[in-house]
Amino acid sequence: MFRLITIEREYGCGGSAIAKRVANRLSWALWDQQLTSEVARLAKCERSEVEIREERVDPLYYRLLKSVLRGSFEGGLNLHRLRCLDAESMFRITKQITEKLASSGNCVIVGRGSSYHLRHRTDTLRIFLFAPREEKVRRLTTEGISQAEAEALVDTVDTERADFVAKYFHQPWPDRHLYDAMLNTHAGEELVTATILDLKERLGRTGSRPSLGMPRRSHNGTFL
């Protein structure tokens, strides 16, 4: 029986809207923007600061700044002020929240590495959503984003997510072996929602599945 659903998604494919539909149909809690707010609360910083750092590695200039600060006494005293912008701190906090949610169950968690954090759990249905590039751009423009900005976001956000997963989980993104299903949202939100719910029922009847181990790396860095 599945008590959790994680939904990983390409940027602009409508993953948040579909996650909300799934949660509403199941009367489960939805952890998407609420997860961002909880990270900000625990990190004691503004929500906007978390939003610009989610699912991203620290930029080079920031990593260099932290190195300089750690090397000086005055910098060491002030380093804690940068904590809310630190990707590693956010990673630890998000992992803590995600595992706590998993212990309670009955929730849908969107992105933030949740599929990777919970890959050892057999009660978690893991879904990946994607869409053609032109469909993602079209969806974003209907939300009021300019064509040029929509294209730039589609071309960069997922690259940042892939870098985040590679750094903190040592995994490719997306890792097709991780998910129970990879669904094209171009089929429509209602059909994708119904498919996820059907998968939950059908696969849930088969009982617990084996947990997924983390793939090993060879000496040249490729995944085995």
C-alpha cells in the first residue's frame, strides 16, 4: 500500500497543478509551496531567499565567498548570516522535513529531491512528469510570462535541477530507474491525474516492492 507519492517534474510541464489534483482526489496533504515555507521557517530566513536557492547548487561566487569567510576570524563570526542562502543547509533541512512527512504518510510531495530522499521506502509511489519543450513554453506564457523569459526558464531551470541532483545524490536527472512511471503531461492534466491514481491502486495491490539501492560509480565517474 502506498502512503506517499513523490512527483518530480520538468519545469513548465504543469507538475504542481497535477500534484494538487492528485492530493485533492485522495484528500491527502500537498507539500509543494508549503514545503518552501517550512524550509524558510526552520532556516529562519525569508521565503523568497529559499525560492531562489531551491533545487540549485550554490553559484561559484557564493562558494568562493564562503571559503574566504571561513578562512578569516571576522568572516567566521558572520558566516551564520549566510546560512539561509546555503544550498547544503537547505538540503539538510529539506531532507529532515521530507523524512518527517514520510513517517506520517498520506501526502503528495513535489520535487525538492523528495524522490531521491525517499528512494529506500517501499510505500512511496514515485512519478516523473515531462512535456515537449513547446508545450512547456506555451503553458508558461499563458501564465503571463513573456515568450523570451519562458524559453530561457525552460532551457535553464532543469539544467540547474540536474546539477543539484548530481551534486547531492550522485545521480543522473532524471533517473528512469527510480520512477514507477514517467508521464507526458501533454496528454492533459485530467488524464495524467487519473493515471497516477490508477497506478497507486493497481501497484499498491501487489504489496511492498523492494527498495531501490543507490547506483555505484565506476572509477571514471560513470554510473554502474
